[in-house]
Amino acid sequence: MEAAGGQLEAALLLIMQRHHHHSLHQRKITDREKIDAVRSAARVADLLVATVDGGVQELYINERRIEIEARALLATIARYKKQTDRWLAATNAINSVLKEIGDYENWMKIMDFDCKSINAAIRNIHHS
């Protein structure tokens, strides 16, 4: 019976050793898979950050271009405004001169009419 008890003990010891080795092997596999999962998650996070950063960088570049173009447009608008103001001043000056010429012409017509009236009155007086 002792021989059977020794064999049983040896079999149990062998089962425990196999179980222990199998557990160690499973733990190694689990640890490797955990490390692989962490690496994969880190890679995914890096790719996501790169994608977002790329979009943000592109948006920043576009924003800078728009700001530069807006400043250039404002400068062009200011130049056109100054030019328009000069044209408006020149047009007003021409209109003023034309008005003065019209006033002078009108004054000349009145003077001519008055002179003709005075001349006719003097002739009438002289003939009478």
C-alpha cells in the first residue's frame, strides 16, 4: 500500500508541476499579449494624435493665409478709398468751376441784356 501511496504522491506531484508549468506558460503568454496590446494602443494613440495634429496644423496654415490675405485686402481697400476720395474732390472742384462758369455766363447775359436796354433807352432819349 505504501508503494501505491508513493505512486499516488508522485502522480499528484507530477500533476502539480505540470499545472505550475502550464500556469507559468499562460502567464508569459498573457504578459506578452498585454505588452502587445499596450504597444498597439500606444500606436493607435500616436496615429490619432498625428492625424489630429496634421489637421490642426493645416487649419493653422490656412488661418495664417487668410489673415495675410485679409490684411492685403484691407490695404488695397484703403488705397482705393484714398483714390476715390481724390477723384471725388477733383469732381467737386470741376463741378464748382462749371457752376462758376455758368454763373459768369448768366451774369454776362444779364449784363448784355442790361447794356442793350440802357443803349435802347439812351437812343430813345436821344431820338426824342
